[in-house]
Amino acid sequence: MVYKILLEANHTELVLDLLERNFSAAKDFCAILLPVETAIPRPKPDQTEPSERASSAMKGGRAAKQSRISRQELYDDIADQARVSNTYLITVVLSAVVAAIGIVKGNIAVIIGAMVITPLLGPNVSLSLATALGDLSLARQSLKANIAGVSIAFACSVSFGWLVPVNPSMPEIASRTAVDLSDIGLALASGAAGALAFTSGISTAVIGVMVAVALLPPLVACGCSSAPDIFRKRCRRHCWWAST
């Protein structure tokens, strides 16, 4: 048996919770949520009186207050971005190379391009969601993706620093070595904007969050600037001329 229910977006979470609570133990039970892009004829705007809308909102309770996508939609959208795949790893490498080139050349536009490419936002958002829901499985998956991404990006930036001379006093590197209270405010505001963008389903706002958070450029700046010091220390152990 197949049942189809047409709902407004703010009612989907309530109905899905009711279905899961009552029928999740039934054999072969499956609930599939499909978005409605358009309808013909177009639905007419709500012509009810304000008093009627208020009374229906009171009856709707939790569903009437909800102004975000359902928890199930949010989980599926964010959990997909916390998987360690070949595409994720390749994107980390490419974004690290773009950020390293932009930092060495002092080209802000290129650095912003690396901010937009960076896939590190997904695992961090999924880790936040796992913390809010108490989902240990999603938390482990997010941490694994974070560790893999940070390790690969740092290794690529260190390798780039060995090949290309990097001056740690460069403005694009020096500006990312000082941390104060304004950076904490930036992190909180960007995180709140990211949470609002994901929960409201407005994907275009996520691009601005990527640029504001700027997770990858500081990591690449750290790797590029520390590469010469690491190389010199290693040379001192084996080469008598390393001190020169």
C-alpha cells in the first residue's frame, strides 16, 4: 500500500515524527519525502481572515511555530557532506593549492576563491548537528572527515612551502597569525549565519558563510610558513652547512 500526503513545508517534521513513532516497527515501512517544485494550476493565496489564521496557528501548535526545513531533511543534507570520499579529498587538495598560491602571490581574489572551494565547512556543520542531536555516529563520521581534511591540507601546504620560498612576514600570512576577541565574534556570527542558512534551506547564503569563516587559508598559511623551519631543523641533523 502506498499513501501520498501533500503537506506544507512547516508540517512535514511533525507528520514524519508521528509516522516514525507509530509505524517504524512495522515490516517494510518506508517514508519518502519529495519536494514540490511547482503545481498547475497555481495555488491561490490564503484568503482567510487574520483571526482565523491565528486560531489555526494556535491549534497547529508546534507545526505552526516551525519556520525551517524538517529535521529529517536537515540531517540528510548535512550528513552527506561529512563523508570521506575521493571527491572530498581531491577538493581539499585543490583548494589547498589555490589558497597557497593566493597567499604567496598576495592575491586576495584567489584566496577568496579557495574559501569558496573549501569543503571543510560541511564536516564542521555536521559535527555541530551531531552535538545538538547527540548523534555519536554522525559525530565520529564528522571528526574523521575533519581530521582527514585538515591533515591533507596541512601536508599540501607544507610541501608547497618546501618548493616555493615563503616569507612569514608577508601581509597575507602575518594577518592570520594574530587572534583577538573580534575573531571569536566573527566565528560566532558566521556559525549562526551558517546554521540559519542550512535550516532555512537557502543554499546561496552558504557561500557567504564560507567566505566569512575562512577555514582553509589560515591552515595553509601555517603550513607554508612553518615548512622552511621544519626543513632547516631536519637539515641540521644531517648537514654541517645547515646553519648557514
